[in-house]
Amino acid sequence: MSAVGTPIKFAGEGHSRGYYIRTVIFFAFLVFLYGPIIVIGILSFQGEQGSLMFPIRGASLIWFQDVFNPVYAGDFRAPFVRSIVLALIVMVITTLVSFLAGLAFRRGFKGSSLVFYLVIVSLIAPPFLISFGLGIGFTSIGLTSQWWSGGLGAHLTWTLPFGVLIMFAIFSRLDHSIEEAAQDQGATRWQRLRYVIIPIVAPGILAVALFGFTLSYDEFSRSSLVTGTGNTLPVEMVTVRGTAARPSLYAVGTMTTIFSLLIITGTFLSLYILDKRRGLLTGGRVTESENYPKKQGASAPAAE
């Protein structure tokens, strides 16, 4: 009994009906989210007589071998390389432009609102129409759209708005007094950018790079009409799915999922190392009270 005479309820006792309903909905959401990935992973390990559906016929790695040494329709090796190269280019451009946009918009300029809405409008435009419009644009000037030209432009219409929005959120939380303090200490504009701004917004820059890479690597709808003769991996997978689908398609999906998880893990590891070096994690922070006596002892002579 408590001090006021009411019984004490321990954790886990007396859950309401709504609690169990929310729990069921949550686990149903997890199944809906990760169920297809698990199913694809299981089907990719079928035997030689395997098909695109259950039941599983044996177990082997033959379909992973077929990805690297295809003996049937569907060669994913060149499209995979194209997707990686294109995603890296998109990542660099998205990160650089988004960072510069963040620097520009934090100061403000004439027509900044118009530029902002022009950047964001591509998010609500139908992706197929963007791909179609780029294809027509290249044709009208006598050029053939390829994965490194039309595909690059199509992917940037998807990654740049996300990158710009992320950098806006990062710079909106940047304390201007920190930069002003560096200026008061005699730091030049370049020194303030290199030693103050970039280290503070570095996690946001990594986040933009991750978004740029993953969004480009998995993009299909904006790439479907502008890749030309060299398909990217998503376009090639959809093409094979409609003509000569085999369980090797599932093997590609499994390897792509693992590759994406490795990219995400590497990004979070980089963020952890950055925070560790900046002293934002436990054990890395030195307070001013600990540092001040050392400065005093080094700068002032000992009192006699």
C-alpha cells in the first residue's frame, strides 16, 4: 500500500485494451515492412529447380553464382557498376550543392523564397513525367540520353530537394554566436568555415551524402526513360522481371539489401567517430573549469 492508501501497480500489470491493440498494430507494421525482404532472402537460397514462388525446392547458392556468371538472360554486373558510379556522382553533387545552399539561405538573398519553392516542387512532380520530359529535352537538341547524362539529371531532381531540406534544418540550429566568437578572435571567413562551421554541421553533411547515395542507387521511376542503352540496376531488374525472371533476381535483391545496410552502418560508424573526436560522447568532454587552471598556470608566473 502507498502512503495515501492506494495499491501500487508494478510495471507490466493492468494494461488497457488499447495497449494490446497498439502492440498488435506495431508488430503488424513490422511484418508488413520487413516481411517482403525476408521472403526474398529465403527464396534467393533455393536449389537449381527453384522458382519465383513457394514452396522452396532445395537449398543452395547457385542463384548467387548465376548473378556473377550468368548463363541465361539478365546480366546484372554492368548495371550494378553503373548504379554505383551514378550514385557516387549524385552523392557528391547533392552534398556540395546542398551545403552551399545552406550557407546561402542562412544569410538570405533576394528571391530566396522563389528559389526554395522551385527546388522543392520537383518532389511533388510525377517522377514518370520528369523522366519523360528529360528524354524529350535531350531528343529535341539532337542528343541521346544516357545513364550518365539524362539519368544524372533525373536523379538530382530527386536527391537535391531532400539534401537542401536537411541542410536547412541543420543550419537553422547553428548558433551564430559561435561563428561570431571565432570572428572576434581574428578568424578569417575561410577559417570560420573550415574550423567552425564544417565540423559542427559534419553529421548533417554525412546524412545528406547517405540520402543522395541511397536514393540514387534505388531509383527506378525517374531512370526508366533516360538511361539509354545502359540500364542501371533497378531498370535492369524490372526489365528482367517482365521478360525472363529467375530466382537470381531475388539473389540480386538480397545482395542489394546487404549492400545498403553496409552503407548505412558505415555512415553511422562515421558519425560515431566524429562525435567521439568532438567530445560529444561519454568520456570525451573536458570542462572549462578543468582547463582554466592549466591555462592560468601556464600563462601567469607563480606568486612569491
